[in-house]
Amino acid sequence: MYPIVTISGRAGSGKSTVGRSLAKKLKAKRIYVGGIRRDLAKKKGMTLSQLNNYALTHPETDIDIDKAAQKEARKTAKKMPVVVEGRTQYYFFPKSIKLYFDVDFYEAAKRIWKDLQDKTKSAKRNEGELKSFDEVLESIKKREKNDVRRYRKYYGINYKSKKNFDLVIDTTKISAEKVLEKVLVFVRSKIK
């Protein structure tokens, strides 16, 4: 069985940016749970925020996606390394190399607001019509509260509890490149 690396953390912490690069460096398959959820929201004619609110009373939107991601990761890990990005994935892969990226809300909002100014990135994010930095900041805070409620309700976990992770990095004041450097050193030390 090849290694599985799980990446969890706050919105805007750089999970996807580092996850993409890490998968390339490790020649691993990347499974992006956030992307799967964003696609589901679009299929349902919803924004990600609307899907997250819907998920409070429709657990299948979380549970079915998490099960599909787990199945794909386990199957793939028989052939090659896997990087799975998703707030709850560390829970489903207790023997994975578990990473958590933290960031302060203000910096997270700055990063997401910048992405929303780019039409291509904005469409992929499916954040809805956020018209100001303050709306982005408020949206991130609401989303985190919603995520905490859902994952506690469905899995009995607090994905923000740092004790669940092998490596915790606060990305607030460091570049994605520096985060990737730290992660690579750590992950390679665990694989050898």
C-alpha cells in the first residue's frame, strides 16, 4: 500500500494550492473533496454556501462524497501515493500522514477575495455573489461554523482540533512555496 496524505484546514489556508503541488512532487493522485462538493452544488443550482446549509439536513451530501473519496483513495493507494484534500479525510484515514493548514480569518479572506477577482478562479470556487472583502470575511466565518456543526453531527469530530494531525502549519505569514517545502520535508521523512 502506498502512502496517503490527508490535508485539512481552514478555507483560504492554501490546502488546494499546496495539495496540487504536493501531488506533483510525490507523483501522487490528488483527490479534492472541495472540488467534488463545488461540482455537486453547481449540479443542484446552488452556491457552495447554499449546499453547506442544505447539508445540515441532508447528510448524504457529506457522507456520500466522503465515502466516494475514501473508496477512490483506497483503490488508488494500491498503485500509487494519494493526496486527499478534505476537512474530514484525516478521520477516515487514521494511518495517513495528516496535515492541517491554519490561517487567520483576515488573511484567508484576502486570499479568497483576490481569487474572486479572477473570473476563472471565481467560477471554480462557486462562492456566490460576494461583492466585498467584508462579505468574504463573513462568509468564511459562517462556513466554518457550518462545517463544525455538520462534522460534529455526522462524524462526532472537531476537524479543527490540532491534536488530530501529524503536522500543523499556520500559513498566515508564509508563502505557498515555503509551506510546500516544509510539507515535503515532513512527508518524505514519514515515507522513508
